[in-house]
Amino acid sequence: MLEFETKYFGKVPYAPGSVIEFPLGLPGFEHEHRFVLIEQSINKPIVFLQSLSQPELCFPTAPVSQLCPNYELTLSAEDLFALGCHEQPVVGQDTLLLAIVSLAPDGPATANLLSPVVIHWRTRLAVQAIQADSPYSHQHPLLAPAPVAPCL
Amino acid sequence: MLVIRRRAGQSVLIGDNVEIEVIEVSPGRVKLGITAPREVLVLRKEINLTREQNLIAARGVSPSAVLKLMERMRPDPPA
């Protein structure tokens, strides 16, 4: 079993077949093409998208289905091509949608629903598909306003 | 911000080399044609927002902050 260095979990074993390839990279990280998903029951619902080549690059993400059950995805011709698809994929069936989570130290946690990461299970290819004509926010609040803050 | 009214077929010039033409106006959206030199980067703003958001998300977050978030996102917090 191969191993790779991760940001939060030290050295983690991975199977070559579990690598996800982003042919176009991600905006801001155009040269990062290979990632592995780190999903552990203890971390639910967060799924980590860890770069294979840069241990320091690890995006916390959350399944879009959990944040927005009726999410409507439309892929551009360019994104379809990058995913190796000829038609719009069926969300939840051949694709997994993840929203990248931002944890600003001084602000609320938000998820980027404007640009979900679309992973195609069969081809193991992925894109960050910007939904330019959609109403979705790039800073969707992840948590409802906190109830009563616990006293520590 | 400079605000200009234009109709379909009319243009706006920016500097010597950039022209933005309104090609079509329909309810809720407009189609623009942009003529610019190759070295001028033309982007939909959503791409920039996504880039900025990715950079924020990739910035070092302490493992404890991630843990805290996961605890709060769990559907059934322990009583």
C-alpha cells in the first residue's frame, strides 16, 4: 500500500485507484491535479480533499446533498469534457458533489455552493464547476446562528 | 461607478484597445461581446470569487478549529 503525507492525519495509506484527478486543477491551484478524499466516520460530515503532492494543501469540504438537498447542477461544455462525460451526470448516482468549506478564524464557517467540486465516480475525474447562472452563494453559512454559547 | 445606458448593438470603449458590445438584451440577462488584446485577462467575476474562496479555505486552519466545526455540524450532538 502506498502512503502519503497529509495535513491533519500524518502519513495515510492510499490505493492508487482512489486518486482523484482534476485535469484543470482548481481556481487558485491550477497546477494541483491529484487529490485523495479522506473520509472518516469520526469526522462526519466533513470530508477532506487532500492534495497528493502538497501535504499542506487540504480543503475541508461538506457534501452538498447535506447542505442543500435539492441542489441543481448544470455543467458547462468545458467541465463536461474535463469530467469525461458526454451528458449532464446524475447527481448522487455517478457523481459526488462537495462544497469547499472556509473556516476564517474571525468569521463564521461558510461553504462554497457557487462552485461545487464535482467528482465522477467512474472516470475518477473531477472539476470545480462554477455555477455562473445560479443563485447559490460562494459563502453559504454552514451553521445556523449558534444557540446559547456554552460557558467554558 | 460610471453608469451608462446602452441598447443592443451599441458599444462601450475602454482605453484604446478594449471594446464591449451589447449583443443581446433579454429579461434577466445580457449577452456581451468583448474585443480585447490577447494580454488583457477577461474573467467572469465568479471565477475570481471562487479563487479567493479557495485560497481562504486552503489557508492554515488549526486542527482544533476543524474538530470544533465537525462537532457542531453533527446531526445528533451528544446530550
